Amino acid sequence: MRFQDAARDARAVVYAGIQADPLVARLAALAADATYGQRVLARAVMNGESTDPAIWRLIFPTVLGPGAPNPERAEALLSASLEVAERGEQVRSQFRGAFVEQLTQVLVGRRTGEAAVHRERRVLFDGVASEIHPYDLTVETAGREEAWDCKWGARGINADVMNQLDDARRHALDEDRAIRVGLVIFDMRTSCAVRLSQQTAPRQGTAVVTLETLDALAGRKAAPA
């Protein structure tokens, strides 16, 4: 089992510009230490239904109202999320995807060490045709390898993604190796469970991390509400 950089096609070059935008890193840094309620707020705002901060203060009084925990972080997260919401639909979608990948990198890096974490890498096995699609994030520490795909919402779960993750797990076993594979989905557990119930691809060996369990990526307990 070995890792390789993904080919840089035109789509990857354009997306790399989104990934490098300072807004993505700022959002991920805020969300990494946010409460569960603050993360739910960020998801709701970035969906783009409203760019009026007053609306969100009414909808999330326990996050943005008097007595809310860490109000400075909540306000900063609201402001950054509104910057995403104000983009056009296509750009907003790209920013959301890049944000989830960056957040995953921050959290996983806290557990494994930043140097072990890589983005947009393929996993190669002897005698097996390589996948064109790279994994969003890999951990490349010998004996503790991991491969993760990151999705903004439950609708991103599909057979192709599930099969690719399971293929990596099985091929590693064929080489008497082990690799942890999983999905990180910035969405509610219930939504993800419904989507997963509609899939026929194998998933028994695939970890599924949702909004409720994001802190497990960093080896921590779930963030408080």
C-alpha cells in the first residue's frame, strides 16, 4: 500500500483556488473548537437561505442570544458563514466542500500530528488498477493509515463513494495491512442514517462521522451543545 498525489486537471486547479481562500481556513479554525450548536448554526447559514444576521439571531437564541456560550466565537462564525452564503450557488457549494475538508484536516491533525495528514491523494495497491478519484484526506503514518472522504451533506453519500472506501479497506487486507476508512459529513446523524439506508454498497467497515461526532476525529468527546 502506498500513496500518490492526484493528477492536476483543470477542475483540480480551479478548486485549489477555493481551498486556498483565507475564508476557508478562517471558518475551519472557528468550527474546530465550536460547540455543537454553533456548528449547526454555521451549516444553516451557509446553506444560503438568508443573509440577514437578524434572522439567524431569532432562529438561534441559545447560540447568539444573551447568556450563550462563547458569544465572540458564535458571532465570528456567523459572520464568516454569511460570507459564504452571499456567494453564488456554485461558488457557495465549492466553499462548503472546501470548508469540510479543511475542518477535517484540522481535527484529524490534532490526533495524528499535522505532518501525517495529506490532501487529494490516491491509495495504490500492487496489482490493482488505481482509482482516478483521490481521497479528500489521508493519514500516512506507517501502521496507522487512514483515508477519508468529506461531504457537506447527506446527499453526497452515494455508491461510488462507499465502494471506493470499501475497496481501499479490502485491498489493504489483501496485503496483510489495515487502513481506516470513513466519511465525514457536515450534516445531522438522522439525515445521514436515512441516506445510508438507501445504499446497497458495503459500509460495515466504513466509519461515518456526522455533526454530532466531529470531535471524535481529534480524539475528543463530542462538543457540548
